[in-house]
Amino acid sequence: MKSAGKEVLIGEGSAAASGNNADENGIYFTRKNNLLDKMQQQVFDNLGYSDLARELGIPLINLHTGELVDVEVPDAHFFKKLTIHHSLMDIDMLCSVPMMKTHTLATVTLGLKNVIGLYPGTAYCSVRSCVHDQAEQGGSPGIAFEILDMVKVNKMGLTVIDGSMAMEGDGPSGGPLVKMDLIIAGTNPLATDMVAASTMGYEPNEVPTFTVAHQAGMRPASLDEIEIRGEKIADVRRKFVRANVVPFHSIKEWFGAKEV
């Protein structure tokens, strides 16, 4: 993107970091700016993004704090209005860069699920506990409502799924790693995720987000509608160990459901 003459920003709204809103007793839900700022900076530093940003001259945006704006959700599944970081309104294109993983809430976490990181903690709590609480009460299957409503208010133009090293089982953090040596990219986020999920051994109707998207008329409706270049799915498919999918209130019990 830089070599093409584009202005690039890296934004992230991470879930938790040990020593800030996580310790040996569990994960703490918080809306506090100072904790969210410290947590996000720790993540940027530990994962090498701070060094990368200095090297390439790319700003790092903490999507949890700062100037936030309210936006209407067109054809909303649940949230009629969402609060997001103002920088997301100023960009021409959002590129979602997830790791290929299974997930105990969403079944899989790929480019669409990755937008949960756009919910600012100052409005929706870190770990997005407050947004999941609300959507679960509204009957959101596999956190599909909160995923798709956030997709609708953003300019998702590219998804690049990092399948070089993937994760199976009880993701997003509790499963074993799987070496796949794949990168799956596309300009339609639903199509890209459907191809990636198929590569992981899932049928489209096994992923709640896909089912809700299709019911709402989002395309493609099937893998047959997708032009796939490069490797054939059948040649790289590996059936991933499934996550034990549970409702969000059970996850909160595992976390310890504490707020600071």
C-alpha cells in the first residue's frame, strides 16, 4: 500500500493484556481510558507494531480511545446506531487482517469476525463484553448481529487472512497451532471468509455469521459464485478441530466477569 502511494494507518482495539486488564485471576472488563491506553500500547510494543510504525512512518491508532463518533447502521440486525473511532470515517478503505482460527463464540474468526476489534472499549468495554451482552439478549446467533452491524458501517475493501500459522480447537487463544502456509485474500469480505472456512473444513451453513448474512441477502450465497484463483480449496483443505461453541454468558463466567 505504501509503495502504491497510499497513506496507511494501522488501527487495533485489542481485548486484553497481562498486567493491565488481565492477570492470573482472569480478564477485567473496563471502559477506563487510562487502562485501555496502557493495554493497547503494551500490545503494540510486544507484537512489534511500535517498531514497524517507526520504521515505515505509519501512525498507530488505538481504536478504544480518542475521538469517537456515532453512526447509523443501515438495515441493522440489532444495533440501530454504533459508536466508532473517527478515523474509520476518514479512510477510503478498511483492510481486515485476521489470523485463521476457530472460535468458541463465532465458530470461526476470520475477516468478518475481526471487525469486533472496531468496537471501542470506552463505549463497549474491553473484550467487548457490553456489546456481546446486549446482542446476546437480542438473540444474536454466534455473535453474528454484532459482527454484521459493524461491517455495515465500515468501508471493507480488502480482507487478507493470515493462514501461514492457524489455530484449531477452542480459539481464539486456547487451541493448538496448525501450520497451513496459506494467505487467502479477497475484495469481498463474505466471499473471502467463506473460502477460508471451507479450507478449514466448514460448510457455509455451519457458520452463524454466514447464515445471517445470507438471510439478509448478502452475496455470495454459495461457494459456486466465488472466483477462486491460485490454489484449489480441495488441494489445501484440512478439517480443523472444532471449537466448543458456547453462549457469551458462559465465556464471562470463565473470564471471571470482573469489571474495573
